[in-house]
Amino acid sequence: MSSSALHDRGNARVRTGRRAALVSAAVGTVAAGMVLALATAASAGTTLATAAAEKSRYFGTAVAANKLSDSTYVGILNREFDMVTPENEMKWDATEPSQGQFNYTNADRIVGHAQTNGMRVRGHALAWHSQQPGWAQNLSGSALRAAMVNHVTQVATHYRGKIHSWDVVNEAFADGGSGARRDSNLQRTGNDWIEVAFRTARTADPGAKLCYNDYNTDGQNAKSNAVYAMVSDFKARGVPIDCVGFQSHFNSASPVPADYQANLQRFANLGLDVQITELDIEGSGTAQANSFASVTKACLAVSRCTGISVWGIRDTDSWRASGTPLLFDGNGNKKAAYTATLDALNGGTTPPTSAPPTTAPPTTPPPGTGCTASLSLQTWTGGFVATVRVTAGSAGTNGWAATVTLPAGTAVTNAWNAQNSGSTGTVRFGNVAYNGQLTAGQSTEFGFQGTGTPPSDTPSCTAS
Ligand code: G2I
């Protein structure tokens, strides 16, 4: 695909309209209904994010702040993904380069980009033995423990209300068959460092899902058994944990395990979400495509597998670029692995990007209320996450807006898959470019997080 074909979501919408206008002018107004059909068919399940959303899942990618000025990169990001993970920008060395002095510049750029484009953010990572600033590497004992608690508190508070899931602790278990914790300066502060990090994160940002994230835990083995035992213990003792991240870095020496789905399922059965957090698979062609498809199908088969994130966009963006492990080649073209992933998300078939010509008479959507909205809530003391389901009426939608009335003192802090106008009182949430067009009866979901008392009224919905 040429870079000129890679527009941001806003432009993609303009492009559809422009194409519609050209076709309409060429064949006359009689074809208006056909144009509508073309535009509508092109909106369903044709990108990773929309196809995943139809299965109530997200599809994300790691993002590097210094690539946000690359138009090809941003074009793919905005078109295909609805979740971003800062690849390095939220790590300890990036956010607290000197003790007590926090720098959020690059991470804020990524979060800002996500918010502007209706994407959510996976925070990565609050406490990790690697990528520590030099000053932390030189600490130990109670001084390091206090520094870790302060770091978790400060960073999670800075991003409070803006993070879907935090990797609170990353890679704390040893490789091999020992089933032991990894030795590190953090581990040497005491075995309870992990639960202390989780409790601290919960206090700082009660709305974020809190995850433990690791690699080589993708199948059942000594390491994943050890994580499983820790998570079971946390659930039994009420240590706050909501999700386990499976990094899923695969290659020929470490292929997708045969029991990948079963392993995801056994963790889900503990009563938490599972997420595929850093997916990349070295290889090429059909073999690579099949591996991506099997990972995607495994997630879809586990109801609490809530989303998949790949670890970069183009092969050349990868931390191991020579293994060409991603879904887009260095020029931003879709690889076979992309198509296989999209097909898997769509349940085996990708909808056509254009509908066959039709002689149906033109239909004009009636103005006014062509959609309905329903609200579901997850609440805690002082805050909530609201999920709003928008369903198109018999005419479908070209765009929609849901209006939510908030109680006095309540404020929206963050929204995804929609753009809000205002944050208090009567708040309007309009569609973003990739989810405005719904066929008759089709639904889409957006969400927002707020502080204060949750709304209780059913949102109103208007379609255009
Ligand atoms: O190693 C792959 C991933 C394993 N799981 C945790 C992830 O956080 C980790 O990501 C990688 C990044 O993709 C790399 O980009 O973490 C590496 C460091 O552990 C990152 O590499 C670092 C280089 O080591 C630095 O020299 C470089 O300055 O990337 C930095 C920014 O490009």
C-alpha cells in the first residue's frame, strides 16, 4: 500500500465520502443507495480494531513516541488499532530518570495521541527488574522498596483515569524449571514486593485493570505454573489483580505452544482477564500467518481474553526486526499474517471491501433518532467505568451521538471509541471515524471513565 493510501481515521472517513461523491456524480443520483451500501460494507470488520470490536475485544500495538511524526506509521496506527502500549516511554528509566524527578513528556505524547483518536492505553510497566534508572539499580533494601512504592504511586496517579490496564509487575519469575522468582534487586527487598506494588497501584488508580505480565508463560510449564500459583494466592488473599498478560514472543525455537488456549483458559478460570500483550512471531509467509491465526483464534475462544496487542506495527519497527515478526512489512504493506489475523477475528472470512452492485432503490436515513443506546457500569468508591452500546435503527447510521446526563460533581476523565464534548453535566459522545457507520441493527460499544457518582439514566442516541 502506498503511503498516500494511509490516512488517519478522520481522513479515512473523508476518503469514503469523497469516493462516494465521485461515484455519485458519475452514475447519477439513482445510484445513491448503491453508494450507501458500498460505504456501509466497507466499515464492518475490515480493520483489526473493528473486527476485534465486533468480538468485544481490543486490538492494540506497542507505539514508540519518536515514530508519531512518521505519517505511514501513524496512518496504520490510526486505521488499524484501538489500544496502544508505550514501548519504552512509561518504563522506570524513562519516567523517573533522577530520583523524585518525573518526566512524562514522551509517554504523554502517546497518551495524547491515543485520546485524540479514541484509543485506549495499556500502561507498561510500573515495577520491573529491567530498564531501571541507574539510581534505582544502585538502591537496595528498604530504600529501594520505598522508591518503588513512590514510583508506582506517582506514575499511576499521573495517568489516573487514562489507563485501561497497567502492567504493574513485569517478568518477575525465573526462566527454566525452577518455578522460582527471578533474582533481582526488587526481589531481594522481600517476597511481598509484588503484592505491595499491586496494592499501591490500586490505591493510585482504582479504575485501571492491574496485570501481571510475563514471557515464556504462554503454555503450561514450570514458569507459568509458578505465576498461576501466585495469582491463585493473590485471589485467595484479596490482593488486587485483574489480569495476566501473556507476552507471546514466538519464533522457531519458541513456537506457539499446543496448549496455548488451554493455558489462557486456566488463568481465566481463576476469575480474571487474560490479555495477549506483546505478540510477535518471527517468520514469513503461510507458516507465520497460520501462527498469528492460531493465537487470534485462541484468544477468541477464551471469553475472558479481552484483547490482543502486537509489539510494533511494521517489521522494521520491531525490537527484533531481522525476524520480520509483525503484521506489516517495512513499507507498511499488509502481510499474509495480517490477512490471517483479520480473517481469524472475523471468524474465518473477511467481509468484502466493496459490495456487489445493487439495483435497490435509494434509501435516505430518516433524520432524528435512528439509534438506541444502553449503559452498563463498573463502579468503585469515587469512580466508575461506563460502557455504552449503540445500536442502529432500521436505516443504519452514517454517524451517531449518544448523550449522557451526569450527576452534579461527576466528571468524565477519559473516553474510548468515542469523542466527548464537555466532561460534566450533559455530555455528548460522538462516533470516531471507524465506528460511525452501522448497518441496520448493528451495534458498537464505546466507553468512558469518570470520577464521582455514575450516571443512572439511559443515554439518548441520535443518528445521522
Ligand atoms: O524485549 C522485548 C520486550 C519484552 N517484554 C517487555 C518489553 O518491555 C520489552 O520491550 C523491549 C522494547 O521493545 C525495546 O525497544 O524492551 C527493550 C529493553 O528491555 C527495548 O530496547 C531498548 C534498548 O535496549 C535500548 O538500548 C534503546 O535505547 O530500546 C531503547 C529505545 O529504543
